[in-house]
Amino acid sequence: MNTTRPLLRPLALVASLLVVGLLSACGSGSGSEVKPNTPPPPPAGGGFTYNGKPATTSDITKFQNELWLNIAREDRCGGCHQTQAPTFARGDDINLAYAAVIDNSLVNLTDPGSSRLVTKVVGGHNCWRADPVACGDDMTTWINRWAGPRETSANDITLKAPEDREIANTRSFPVDNSGFAATVYPLLTQYCAGCHSESSATRQQPYLASQDVAVAYQASRSKIRLDNPSQSRLVQRLRADSHNCWSGNCANDANEMQSAIQAFANGIPEVEVDPDLVVSKAVGLGDAFVLSSGGRIDSDIIAKYEFKTGKGTVAFDTSGIDPVADLGLIGNVAWSSAWGIKLADNGRAQATVAGSRKLYDLLRGTGEYSIETWVIPDNVDQGMNNENPARIVSYSASTNERNFTLGQYDYNYVAMNRTNQSNANGEPVLATNDNDQRVQASLQHVVVTFDPVNGRRLYVNGEFTGDQDPSAGAVLRDWDNGYALVVGNEVSANRPWKGSVRFLAIHKHAITAEAIATNFEVGVGAKYLLLFNVSDLIDLPGSYIVFEVQQIDDFGYQFATPFFTNLNDAEPAGDIPLKGIRIGVNGTEAPVGQVFGHIDTLISAASIVDGRQLLSPLGTVVEAKSGPEEDLFFLTFDQIGANLYNREIPAAPAPADPADIPDQPRLGLRDFGEINASLAQMTGILATHTQVAATYEKVKQQLPTLTNLDGFLAAQQMGITQLTVAYCNALVDSSAARALVFPGFDFSAGASTAFNTATKREQIIEPLLARLLASELADGDNPDSPLAEQADPAALRLELNQLIDNMTSCGGSCASDRTLTTVKASCAAALGSAVMLLQ
């Protein structure tokens, strides 16, 4: 998120005109034509072969390899700064180029993002990408590589006082959408429903023309500016982008939309700030310090997507590795203001084959790789099966040919990889265990690594899942350089994944478990330090309360770990009382999330360490109102110094009348995952057993998905029976497994002998009942068991004895395997019964 982005277009235009002028006359301006030194021709991949004087130090060599080679190209900085001061892109003497960078303070190796080289291109100066922010990210990456491995923290930032802003009376979006429905909504449904509606054949997010006005209102709020309707995205798309103008005159259409938004805004009363509140100065995200993603392990990244742009049809590769593999957004793909893209329907983000070629070249060279993502799956019901998952990230050509893929099938993450032990589709796959339910519809850090020793490994939220690659020891082989990198789908657009991608990186090595845990702890997205001026409240100039703030999605901000600091290094003369900090947004205290309201402490010189006094280790989430570019934050206090606010404690609301609902069943069903886990536990057979796993995949869709008794079908019982038989077959066919479950039973005896006494039958029946009933059910010795309403063990013994009678009625003419068959039948009848299914 970059709050200066609205200013970048005019700056970029002016800068580009200046660059044209400079290129036409780079030099002293004497009037004579000055021709820059022609750099050596770039080799394949876009770099340079340096032919000047050799570097005299190891740091200059590193500068040359990590920064200079990337910026000295004629289409970047080398077009002018080979001869135009500062000559940091000169090609004749790398030592002088290095000196030009150092002497002119063009880089900050402790905070590369603040380097002058970065801020110049972010401001639009000679940016070589379509987005100046992407150029800044490239430049930051190259400087980071020169600086070497480092970890940053808030302490790396030298805080500066933001401009003081008063808390102006503002308007906020009301809960009631009737004003929107009467003003803006009619235009949206009339002119935008052809795309921006769920019912459209060419539907596109956001659904701001949905047939459901509540959905449309929620989708439109971030596109509307109540304080300045002319700057609303709905207006600018018409006026500046000529997007879907309906009358043929985009200016008139923009004015019509602006008038509708103005009418909507006029109907919303301004929020008046309570004059009795004790408040800090106000601050917005545009006034904040952006914290870099300090501490990330990024040294081997060859493709990187942070999705910062927030508009347009391209997600930029900011790895700094040529050729860039920018992702074109195709179909139903929407931007998130919290950095990210949201994919729906058959939407996808796809690189060109040429851009993707670097994956083929570099990963085959190392023989290993990692796919690192931050994702939010929409649901846990995606993909066809483990061999055909919904595609999150894929380097492939079709549904049955790929180099690698990270996908999702229901609760499982799936990794596919083409090796000397796989087929062209990257099978056999590696999938997380069904019972672990690793996929959740929440923000998750998901990493796939591959190396020839360990094979594939999956990590979720910093932890190795423990799933073992069935083809460990394989090597990359038969990769195809004609494939394309695609996100959220297959290149053939028929394996869609629905959800949000907040970050994606491809590493050229299998990053370590420690590095993965580190990157998980760092998190994702932009983080800010917001400085709230409290100088006037405690009569100590330069005093601020600082929060670390992150926009977690389009709907909320996370405020965390507040601390007190004084930018003038002045210390309080005595103890300053501080009680009850609350966060306000756009003139009003946030109605929820006020965890800092319990703060009761003293600000004192003795508590300040390294210039900071931590006030709380907690964090909270505050609702977004008008969006990151417009929301204005402030703090209120119950007490700070001598300033007091007498906050009334609201009375607890009366409890609601209990809902009048019919009696609910006391029993429920186990769902498909619970049935599988129960059978595995009772038999001791792993769910990954080949025969069992194959049967489970076959009948999984047939098993109960809901725990409601009313939804149970006869077909589901058949699926349960098939799965139970698979487990019992695996149990009885394994001499080791059956010996553990049925100790002492003679499986080699004929059926007429094996079951001819009550004692022999008990050797089969009692172990089954012990596993089925867990020895918790009522019997004659324990009539007061809490599970007394469950099945009667005596009745179950009778049923199983009758089953054995029927199975062995053949007497001496029974088949040789009748003993095994009888045990399997008894096992399936007991363990697959309603006793197991009900809970």
C-alpha cells in the first residue's frame, strides 16, 4: 500500500519528459553534443559484461555484481549516468562508479528502502517499469544484495515528527445502506452489472453491481470517497481511464457518478468529535513510517510478487532477476488494498513463457527450489482430487503436464513435481494428511521445498507438516522451457483456485526450516509506525505514543505493541500517569477492539530503555472506514498527565430472549474425516495404507459431510461399509497387525475348529468390542456409566455370535480361507456399525 501513489502519474510524466531531454543532451549543457560511453552489449538475460578497470576491494566487487550490473544498462540508469554526474553507472572504472555512489550518499546500506536511488525512481525518475513502485522495489532488492544478509527491526528507524493534524469532523459509511441504494446503486446496476455482478456471464470482482444491495454496498465502499467524491475510484475510472463509459462522453458520465456520490455523502451527517475527550493529534497512514520486511530470508529469490500496485492488469515481479516474469491478470482477479490479489471464477495471473524461462534455467541449474506463499483460501472444498487439485501456483502447460505445482484439494495442500521418478504430470503427488486438515480459510504461510535428498516438503505457518515424499531421492528431469508460471488456475483455465494471494516468491534453493520459520514470523504486507503527538497533554515537547500498524485486509487494521518515546531525547521530570488508551478513526472511537483501554501505568525516565517505554505487548484489530488513504486515526485517554476524562461505564445490556427452536437431537454423525480417523484408530492400520487410502479416495464423496442425522442416506452406509472392509482386510491380512489385535487366536485353523468354543470366539469378539466401545459402556458391573444409553454390549455379542454361526455353518466343507473371511466379516460388522457412526 503506498499512500503517495495518486501523485505518481503526473510526477512520472514530468520525469519522463525530463529524461527525454536529458537523453538528448546528457552532459554539462555547453551546447556541444555529448555522447555517453556505449556500454558493452548485454548477454542473454539482460546483464552486462564489464570490461573496465578491475575492482580494488571485495566490497567494490560486490557492488559491481549486485547493483551496478543491474542499473548500468542503457535503458535504466546507464543512459545518462555513465557521463552525467553522478557517474555511478560508468563502465570504464568500477572503482570510480562505486565512489560516485558513496560520495553522493546514493545508498543507505542499513535501510536500503530509504536510499536516494530508490526514492528517485519511486518518484518517477527514469523508471523502467510501468509502475514506479515496482522500480523502487527492484532497486531496493539490488541494494539489499549488496548490503548482504541483515535483519531489521523497528530500532533501525530514526523516527521523525509527522505533521500535526487536527481531528476534523468527518463522515463515515453508515451501517444502513438505504442512502447508497437511492443514489449510487442505480447507476451501478444500470451500467456496471454487465461485468461487476455475480449473475453476469463475464462476472468480475468487485461485485459492486450485485443484485444484493448489501453485497454491492460492501464492495463499493472502498471505491467511494465521502470527503472528496471527485476523487472516488468510481469517478476516476470513468474520467481518467475512460472505463465503460455508457453515453459516449466519459466526462459527462464521470460527472453523473460524482453527483450521485455527492448526494450519498450529503445525506450522511458529519461525526462531531466529543469535546470532552482527551485526544492526541491525528495521523494517517500517509504520515507513517513504513517498516521494511526486516529479517526475511530472501537471498535466493528469483521471482517475487508483493502485489503492491493495487490497480491495473499487471502484478510485477520485483525479484530484481532478469528476465522479469510479471503476471498478467486475466479474468476475475481483483486487487486488495492490503497488498494482494483475490481470484474468483476462472481468474488467473499468468507470466509469459519468455519471462517464466528463468525458472527453467535457474532451477534446473541448482536442482532444487522453494515456492513460498501467503494465501487465504476461500473455502476447504476445492479441487477434484489429490491428483487433480485446484492450482494455487503452477509452472505448467495443461492439466496433465507440468514442471511443478502447489495446489489445494479440500483440507489438503498438494505438491506436484516433475522428476526422473514421476510422470509428466508430476505424480506421484505429495499431499498433507487428511486428518491434519492443514488448509483453513484464513491467512496461511504455505511453503513447498524440493531437493534431491529430501524430495518435496510442505510447511504451513512455519511448521513442517511431517508428510514424507513418496519419491524422495528423485532429481529434476525432463522439464519443459515452454511452460508458463500461473497463479490461481491452470494455463488452460480449467483448474481454478478461489482465494487471495498476498505474497509469492520462487527461491532457487530449498530454504531451510529455520528460514521458513523466520519468514513466517516476519509476516506479510506493509507495516507502519504511527506516531501520535501527546506533547501538549504532558507538557513535554517531542513526546509521542507510537503503534505498529498493519492493514490486514480490506476491512481492518491491526494495532500492536504501543510504546512511548520522545524525539528530542528529553526525559519526563517525574512520573506521568497514563490510563485507558483507546483508538479513534475518523472522529469516533472504534466501537470494538479497545484492548488498550485497560492500560494503567506511569511514564517515567526509569522505564525508558533505548529511548522507548513499552506500554503493552498486546494487539487488536480496528475496522477500516474509508480506506487506507483516507482514514485518520487518533488516540483518546482516560488520563494522561493532569488531563482526565470521566468515562461512564456502560450498563450491561439485558440478555436477549432465548430463541424458540425445536428440540435438537442429542446424537449426531461422524463426518467423513472422523469416520476415517476412527477406523484407523480402532484397527491400528494407518490411513496412508495403500489399500485403505485408495478406497477412501473412492468413497470419500459418498461419506457423510454433515453431522445432522436428518441427512443420512443409505448410500452413505454403503460407503462406510466399503471403507470398513478395506481397514479390516488390511488388519487381518497382516500377520503382525492381527496378532496385536487378536492375540492367541489361531488363524491357521479351519473355520469349524477356530470358532468351536466360546473362548475362541471371545478372542475375536472382545477385542473388537473393546476398541468399539472403549470399555466405557454400561454393563452389569457398571450400571451408572454416563454412556448408559449407548449400545448394550450383550446385544452386540449376541449379534456377532450369530454372524459367526452363519459364516461357519458350512462345517467341515468350509473353504480354506473361511477363518480369515469370518474374522474380516466380524470386524466390518462391529467397527462399521452405528455405534462407530453415532456421536
